[in-house]
Amino acid sequence: MSFFELFALLKKIILSPEVIIITIIIALYMNLVLYIVRYRKKSFRAKKPWRKVIRKGSEPILTDAEDDEDDDDYLEDDE
């Protein structure tokens, strides 16, 4: 068997439909197996509450004590 006959035989084997179909099936199977191995479920962490963003130039935040005092002054002015 010469080199050219061997090359022609290998070409017929590689290009046969059975070999091509089996190669595609094995590649898809390996992709599925690797996906399953790498898959990680999302952890159920406690969600952080949204933080209020304060922009520069906005009014300062009042504490509860200051807020109560301002309400009293407002009521006295109306009376």
C-alpha cells in the first residue's frame, strides 16, 4: 500500500457521514458534560436594602429631635 492509497483511504474514512455524525455527537456531549460540571447555582444571600443617594446641594437630613422641634415652631406660628 503506497502513501497515496493510504491518503485516499483516510480521506474516505474521515469524510464518511457516519464519522462526521459521531464526531458531532461526541462534541455536543462533551459540551453538555462541561456545562454541567461548571454550573453553579446562585447563592441565596440576603439582599442589601437600597441606599438613599444624597446629592450635593440638597437640604441636610434632619434628625428626629430636630424634626420634632421644627413641628412645634410651625404650630406656634399658626396660632
